[in-house]
Amino acid sequence: VADRYIGRGDDILVVKPTMLSLDALSEVHCGRLLHIDDLQHSPLDGQCADTYAGYHRFIDTHGNELYIYVDEYADFASVQLPIDKVSVTGILHYGNVGNGTGKHLFIKPRSENDIQPYSNHN
């Protein structure tokens, strides 16, 4: 019965992420696909992990922070964390980030391709 009312067209729409800066982020953006530029890995004291698996703090040039979370089962969980600045695309969330510092905004990239070297186009 549903086949009479539901059909699949030939058009495939690509979801484009919303570009935001860290100072513009809030819980209102949770659940949305976002793109954020100019982030630098900034490990917390005592944090020595060097791969993407888990939660990692990144900051912008103003000191605003955002955590990136990659599940240990992700294909790219064992990839080395970047040394240089990056651009990140992913779904924004809010919650505990597993380090005892309370709740924070964090982003979940969908794949390794969602974390790219940042290049300033100014």
C-alpha cells in the first residue's frame, strides 16, 4: 500500500553543514551538522592520548573550547591527532565529556574526512 504513496526520485540532496565560529555555538545548534574552522588541539592537563578515540579538547584563537568525540570503534579512531590547526564538520551535542569537568558542547565527526587541515583564505 505504501508504494502507491511513497516513491524515490532520481535527485539526491546533499546536506550542507552550517558554518559557525565557536563563539556563536550554543545548545540551540545541537543535533545539527556544523562546520567549524581554525581549531587547535589543546589537551587537558594529564591527557596524553595521541589518537582520535575518545574526547579531545580543541580551542580557537580566542580560547573558546569545543570537544571532539570519536568512538573507539570508528574506522579512524586510531588515527594520529593533528598537530596543526583543523576544520571540523560533524553533529553538535551537549553533555558530559568523560573527564570530570562537567557538561560541554562536543562535535562528532562522521568520518576522518570531516577533520581537515585548516587553511586561512583571508
